[in-house]
Amino acid sequence: MTNCNQKSVTLPVSAIGRWIARVLLVGAVATSAQAQDTYRIDSTHTFPHFEVQHMQFSIQRGRFNRTTGTLVLDEAKKTGSIEVTIDPASVDTGLELLEKILRGPNFFHVERYPTIEFRADELVFEGDRVVAAPGRLSMTGITQPVRLTVEKFRCGRHPLLFKPMCGGEVTATIKRSDFGMDYAVTSVGDEVRIRIPVEAFRE
């Protein structure tokens, strides 16, 4: 039986085309948004370490205890960016007197420059892995180009927290004199090796 009150609506072909186009556009935008993920650095497992030659006899090491930042990653497009902020006042060498010197005006001068920042607007991929991040390091009011090398990078699910995360080992070598830290540079050493174990959870 046919319901006489039921009305059929016929859309013009042009209207149907526009409707389909809108659906496809919304789907494409949603897919693009989903492809780009933001990861927030886990400050409890990300501690930048540094190594410097001391009096030509040994390698002295220290680390920073407070680090924050984000990693934006689009694995499909092989693109991304990094923003990292380090608190230089959190420097930790195991020796209180040395830490006081490092916080002072001859080195990090934390009262005037309370943050160390790294920014990279692009990531370098080899296949599916991030292998480098060319960017800019800002420290003691000076910004210099620095290329971070990324090793053992991988993304997956945390085995205990069951949250998506990425991690790896980041390294770089800089000269502290490039950032105005030329105090005792002949005895303590100018070249500084940076090594950062990084873990970041997807937001």
C-alpha cells in the first residue's frame, strides 16, 4: 500500500553535487586533523644531560631537572615540529657550590634569563622514523642554529599506562662561547655535548 501523505523530495543534480562535495571536504579536514598528533613531554622521564671537558683530565656531567614541551607529529606527511623549554635554575651536578656558579652571571645567569628554549619547525625523517630536528636554541639571550640528532625514535603504546607515546634519544654538540659563556673556556672546555632521553604522551 502507498501512503498518500508521504512526499518525495527530489534534489537538483547541482544541489546533490554540492552536498557530496561538502561531505568529502569535511571528511578530508577531519582526516587531516586526526593525522597530526600533539605529544606532551613527560617531565618525569625527560632530563637533558650535558658533558664538558674539565681541566683536560675528565668529563664532567650534569643535568636539568625541569623540562617541558611539545612534539607535533604527522607521520603520514612526514612533518612535525618541536618546542622545548628547560629551566636552567634546575641544573643538577651533585655539587651545590658548582650549581651556584652555573646559575650565576658567568654561565646561565638565571636571574636575567630564566629559560632555555629550543624550537624546530621541521623534522627530518628516514622512512617512518624521525632522525633529526634542525632548529634554534635560545640561551642567555642569544639564539643560535642547532641541529638535534634523534636516535632510537619510536611511537607506540605505553605498556603500563596504555597511552600512546613517542620516545627516543636526542643528541647535539654546541660551543658554550657561542652563547656568551666564555668564562674559563680554556681550562673547563668550550665544547658541550648534550644528550636528552625523551618521552612524550599523546594529548
